[in-house]
Amino acid sequence: MNAILSSPQPLPAALQQPAPDPSRRRLVGSHPLDRKGLDRFNQVLARLHCAPLDCDQLASAARQLAQVPATVREPDCIRQRLRRATVIGLMVADPAWRPANDAIDPARLVLEYVRSDRDLIPDSLPRLGRLDDAIVVDAAWPQLADEVDCYLDYCRVRRVEAELRGCEASQFAFGRDDWERARRAEAIWIAHCRAVSKRSYLPSPATYFRVY
């Protein structure tokens, strides 16, 4: 899961290339982009400390993504970022996890946008309807990546602790503080095992003896 979340396919390069004429193209598939919707979208990007996008960049990116086979429900680069959004949602909704303060606002902003029915591109648009959602997730990821990694490791440790107790993870109290203590103990144990593998338990090298 961590590898999938951390190494997605890149979004179209057109999103990084300012257009000579920002109003040249306005269609994402069959959907015309409107100015008010674009302004709302760029306000979200601004809150995530990202540069605004224009209609031509979005339309050009959509044309590139539209080249995938018609049998594909959505391009991999979009699907992979929606998977990130799913994990962000699980992290925020988990009552046992206390997110870091600097991750709360961007996480909620992503979820509000992804779950909204007033986004820039209709979600129902075939293959391209979640492009704007993927862009928002991508914009927020630098602020959320470390926290999501921590949450995924917390889920791993909680699962291990539950197995040791012979119960479900939801059946015992295990929060962020418990995870941090368990992670420190695990790091100490790993360091010990590595040290032991490099030395002998014998107090000194064994002496050779001769048989006459």
C-alpha cells in the first residue's frame, strides 16, 4: 500500500506548462469549463499553496488523458490519487488516531473538495470526471504524505498488537501515543538484533588446541 501511494504515475505534463493563450481551449471532454468554477477551484489550490491553473492547461491535460482505451474507466494517474484520498478519509475518520495539527486542514480541504458536487468537472464525465479531484489531492500531498505514512504504520502496529491479544483491532484502546511507544520499542529491538548478528556471544575467541 505504501509503495502504491508514494509512487503514482504522473499527471499530464500540460498542468506544469503555462499556455500561450489561457483561453484557447475550454473543453474537458464534452464539458465546458466556466470561469466561476475555475475561480473556486483555484481558490482551493491557493489554500494548498499551489499555483493556479487556466482553462487551456486543464483542457490540454484532459486531451492527453482521453487517449487511454475506451474500456478504461479512468486513467491510472487519477485512480491512484483517488486511492490516496480514500486513505486520507480513513485517517480523518479513525476515532483512535489523532492527526498532526499541520495535517488537519489540508486533509479536510481535500475531502471537502473530493466529496463535493460543486467541483470544476462533473464526476460523471467518463474517464475525466475526477481529474480536478486528482489535481487537488496532488496539491495537498506534500503536506500530507508523512502523516499518511505514520497512519499506515499505526494501522500495521495496531493490527500486530491486536493479534498478540487475540482480538480485533477495534476491541482495545490503542492511540497515537501507544503507537509511538510501540514504534520506539520496535526500533530498539531491530537495532539489538542487528548488533547481535554482527558479534559473537563468546567472551573471547576460542583458542586452538593440538592433539598429540
